[in-house]
Amino acid sequence: MKDMPITVIRAIELLGIMLLGALIVIGADIIMPLLMAFFISIMLLPVYRFLKTKRFPNALAIILPILLIFVFFALIVWFFSSQIGALISDFPAIKSNVNKHLTDLSLWIDNKAHYSTKEQLKFVSEQSNKLLGSAGNVLSGALGSISGMFLFFGLIPIYIYLMLYYKNLFLRFVFMWFNDESHKKVEESLREIETIIKSYLIGLLIQISYITILLGGILLIVGIKHALLIGVIFGLLNLIPYVGALIGNIIGMLLTLTSSTEISSIVTVLVVIAIVQFLDNNILMPKIVGSKVKINALSAILGVIIGGSLAGISGMFLALPIIAVFKIVFDRSVMFKHWGVLLSDDVPKISPLNITILRRKKPKTL
């Protein structure tokens, strides 16, 4: 490829990106469980290696970490089922609160926009009929999503087991893919990928725990109903970078709106979430994950949005670790070094328009 014109090389790169996106869209049902299993298996490697040092049989050393993951998810499911049960028992109060908020909103619209209650009811009735008309399609789509979800999570434990069992075989394949001169860089890349993924995913688990305890505990102390549920939802949604925090704020506000008639409660929830989020983003998370995932905010946000468009929620969750893996590979490849620079958060203090050294792929230290 060195003899090719630079325009042809760049065209091939862009074509490769388009083909990769098309492949993800077409084969998302196959690719996303594999990627999820790959990242989880890397996170479980320390436990697997520890059990191997204690002379556990290979199969048992793989199965036990997988069971730990199942216990973790089972606890989350149990918590949500108990909280949903509490919400159902509070349904009469929730209905009363919602009616009060709707009445207040209707009066405010009538005063500000001179849009009478009768006209508002007519508008709501028309929209409700449209919504009910499409309910059948929504439910059939939901049933398909549920069956797909069971298939998704049913395959992941099998993939994790097989990836850990055949990991040495896969490593040999990776080394044989490259020539002998590149094996040193390949080894460095593999070790760094393992370190970053473990640091990032384990850091996220710690983040879920302390956000749930911190946010849920503070809201519980100030007397907000369903405080722990808000804490857990916000903690889990924080797994989706940037976008998840916004959705968590909205859900927290809605849960408070349905359980209280006071606007002050909503303000309290938003203020507490803002404080916890500030502590998380600026103090706690940087110390836990550190600066290992060195990806600029623009690339991260675009990655999350594109990942969600291509592969749904799983794509949003996996976007950041996938980008981190690509960046490691790009940084160690002369041909793709510029893509690593594009993803990096290492912003030059001086414009490359003024300093020609910064235009090279291997600039000298300034």
C-alpha cells in the first residue's frame, strides 16, 4: 500500500469504515453478544487466573466466575422486581399525584397560551387514539425484543466459557496473523488492551455501587420516595457514557413527579443528582479508572450515538471500550496513526498551522 497514492489509501480507509458499519448493522445479533462476551471474559481473567493458581480444574475455574456474574445480575433483577412491586402498591397515590400535576399543567397552559381545557382534552384524546392504533405494532415489536434479549443473554455465558477455554488458541491465531517483526508490538497491544478493558469495566462496576449508595442514601435521608430505585437506575444508566446520565436525570425527575405533589422534591432530586454527578466525573471516577481510557469527549459522544444507531443499547454501552481498543491498535500502526490522534484527548497546545513538527505522525517533543 506504500506505493499507492495517498488519496487511494484514504478512500480505502473510509470504505473500510463504511463496510464495518454495514457489517455491524447486518450482523448485530451475532456480533454484539460476541463483543459483550469478549469484554466480560477479559474482566473475569484475574478471577480465572487466581483459581488456576489454587489448582482448580480448568472448567471449574471458568464456571465459577461466570456464576459470580449471574449472581450479580440476579441481585439486580430481584431489586428491580421488589421496587416495581412497591410502585404497584403505591398506584392509587401515584394516580392522584399525576392527576394533580396534569390539572396544574392544564391551568398553566390555559393562562399562558389561552388554550382551553376542552381543547386540551380534545388534543389528548386524538393523540391517545393514534397511540392505541399503533399499540399492536409496539407490543409485537416488544415481544420480539424480549425473545431477542433472552437469546442475547443466553448466548453470552456460552461465549464467555468458550473464549476463556480457547484463549490460548485465539492468541496463537492473532500472532500468526502478523509477521515475526510485528510480534513485539502485537504483544504490547494485547497486554494494554487487557489492562484498559479490565480497568474500565471493573471501574464501572465500582461506579454503579458507589453512585447507588451515595445518591440513593442522600435521597433517602432527605425523604424522597423510591430513593434507592432512583439511585440504582441512575447508576446503571451511567454505564452509557454521557447519554445515560441525561436519561437518568429525566427518569429520576419523573419518578419523583409521580410520587410527590411538591415541586421542591423534584428540585431536590435534580440538585442531589447534579452534586453526585459532579463528584463522580471530577473526583471519584478519575481516581478509579484513572486516565487509561484517553479518548476525547467528542469522539466518545459520537461513538455512543453511532453505536446506539447501529446496535441499540448494547452498542451504546460497548462504544467506549471498542473505541479504546481501536485507539490502541491505531497508536501502534504507522499507517493508521492519524486515526489514533483523532480519538486522543492529547490536544496540542500550539496549532499545527504554526508548528510544522505537529503535522508529522511522529512529532518531536515540544
